[in-house]
Amino acid sequence: MCCAYLPRFARSAESRRDPANARRAPLLDRPDHSEYNEYYRLYTSKVPDGDIVTTLSDQIIESVALYESVPPEGETFAYAPGKWSIREALGHVIDTERVFALRALCFARQDPAALPSFDQDEWVAVSNAGQRVLADLLEEWVHLRKTNVAMFRSFDEETGLRRGIASEREFSVRSFAWIIAGHELHHGGLLAERYLPGLG
């Protein structure tokens, strides 16, 4: 069923890349702690060393398999009162990745504007993620992640080091690649450790 979310041209990232490109050293190295708000170390610390673009690409198949393990009757399950349902949690992952990717693009293009913060709880409350089937949300996330993989792959080392202001904090372009990957790992971990066991 996994392949239903992956276009027919979706061979492995390595096989589609130019061989010389596939052997390149990572251009978006792990950011140091001056490149993002301390809060986001919660996410970046979860990401293994290596080429972050490959990590982002590999997460597609891994995450699709995890979310596909949720039975239809469990999609609206929340592991505690006041917590998001599985559908809402994935909707949050989509929104957050979209925001972080936009920040990366703005800073990559050296837009001087300071970017606003967003309240994740308010966003989830007014989204319709809870009313959408998980398969629909998952398909949206796969398409979003593929475009972000392509975007981050297009950045060279100098672009990755550019900085800007978001939520009144300074971030580098490359930090968002690592934050996005870590945020996905964080919510995947919650799904595996707190949601799925509650489904019996």
C-alpha cells in the first residue's frame, strides 16, 4: 500500500541523482547551536549524522509505513485528554514543515523581512485535519516532503549558512533541514510509543 503515495517515477533519491552528485560530501552540515533557538535542540539532537537531504528523503518511506500501521478506527484516537488525535498530529507535522521550509527559502533568498511565529495549538484548532482521513493527510505530506527534499538539495554550502530572523530568533537556512527531520522523528516517536500502544 505504501507505493500508493509514491509517484511511479519515485525511485530512490540516489538512483535519480547524477553519480558525481551522489558521492558529494554533505553541503548542509549539522548546524551549531548558534544557528537556531535552543528549544529546537529537542529535534536536531534526534537526527543522525550524515547527509541531511538523504535523511529527509529516507524518512518518506519510513514514515509512510508507520502511519499506514494505524487502523482506520484508530485515526481519531488521542492518548490522553487534551492531546491531538493521530489525524491532527499529522496535520500539525504538515503545517510545521511547510512553515519551516518557507523560512528556509526566505532566508536562502536573503529576504530581509523578519518572519512571524505561529501558535501550533491555535493552528490545529482551526484546521480540518481531524475530519480528514489519514490517507489523505499522508499523501499531502509525501508531496510536501518531496518538494522540500528537492529544495534543500538545491542549496549550496554558502546558501545553507545564510541567516534570518523568525520568531524573534536567528536561524540559518541549513538549520531548518535538521529541524524538519527532527520534528518528524519526534512525532513519529510519539506515534509509536504513545498512540499505537493505546490502540491495543
